[in-house]
Amino acid sequence: MPKLGVNIDHVATLRQARYKTVLGGMAPEPDPVKAAVLCENAGCHSIVCHLREDRRHINDRDLQILRRIVKTKLNLEMSVAPSIVKIAKKIKPDQATLVPEKRREITTEGGLNVVKSPAKIKHVVKDLKSSGIVVSLFIDPDKKQIKASKKTGAEFVEFHTGRYANAANDNVAKKELEILKDAAKTAIKLKLKVNMGHGLNYINVKDIAAIGGVYELNIGHSIIARAVFNGLDEAVREMLSLTR
Ligand code: PXP
């Protein structure tokens, strides 16, 4: 049974739609910090957030408070940019998930290309590990990327489930599910721990949760979307019951 990490970036996205800056000491709504508390109370196993270089949703204030109040595990999604690595080493999240970052994307598109830049990624993994941070690499479910990830010294890989989640029809989804299953087997054989995430929702999560040996699923959009109507507590509990 995989654990559930809730990505709270989407709460900050809603806040930023109205408030671009923190006004004179007040915390504009909705506050991702409050979301983290509610998600933990509902039983999630970790809180995931992404401090982007452009601070388009989560900001430095959020991260500082999250570090102090998150009781489960704080998983910081981050690029390998030196300025962000410096912040991560200071804040010390329990885990860092290295992701590619493009300015104009709406959300993380595709996995990190570890095959293309092994030395750069290995250096960042070593740097973060030296600060006691567990490192995960967000990659596509591809054998070459898995093998390259192992060589960086990262303890986890997270497979991008976007191609499965966004499949045009059931046949494509089935094919993508098999690719994810094979990738999980390959990674586990190499003694990498396996997380998965991106585009998972209340309908497509069951088949992913049933893949053997997956450690954690990281889910954001669908949980926060459901929370708009049903409340965050119920949204998290329902997703937890589906992953079981
Ligand atoms: N995992 C990673 C590494 C991500 O970048 C994202 C998107 O922020 C997610 C999981 C969650 O994706 P979604 O919001 O589609 O559930």
C-alpha cells in the first residue's frame, strides 16, 4: 500500500491569483500552510511543495513556516538552480525531489533528463545529501533514465505518470500502465525506492496504487480541486482510501 503525499502548490496558485505580494503582515487566503495542517490531520504521509525560481505559487515565507509545522515529511520539489539548492540546504526539507523547471509551463512537463546532465545532477544530489536531505529524481519511466538516476546516488526516483493519466484512450492507458510497472521493477531491482505522481486522480489512481513496491504517490491537482466542493479533509481521506 503506497503512502500519500499531498502537493499543496495549487492552494498557493489560488492565493497568487489575487495576492501577488504578502501585504503588511497579513497572510492572504487561501494559505497553503493551513492546507498542510488539514492534510496531515486527514492522515496524509507527506506534504509536497515546489519552490519555483519565479515564486509563482509557493514562496519563501510558505516554505519557512512549512518547515516548522509539518510533522509528517516535507518533500520539496525543486530545480537544480544554485540559488534554490542554497535555500534547500538552509531550510533542510526531509526530502528534495529534483524536477525540470521551465518558466512558461503550467505544471512540470516531463521528467528530469538525467541521461543528458549526469554530472550536474550527481553534484546536486551529493550536495543535498551532505545536508542530510533524502533525494528523489522526478523522471520518465525509462530504463536509461532509471540507470542514470541510480548512478547519481539518489535514493528515490519518482516516475512521471502524466502519459498514463493523459492517455487518449483505454488501450494507450493500459500500455502506459505496463511501462510504469516495468519501470518500477527495474528501479526496485537497482535498490531505488519508487514514488509516482502527476495527473493522478480519484479514477485513475487505483491501478497505479496496485503496482507492487511503490513507496509513495504524490498528488496535488485532483485533491485540491475536490476540496473546493467537499473540503480538504474529505478529499484527502477519500484519496487515502482509494490508495489502500
Ligand atoms: N510530483 C511531481 C514531481 C510534480 O511536479 C507534480 C506536479 O506539481 C506532482 C507530483 C503532482 O501532480 P498533480 O498536481 O497533477 O497531481
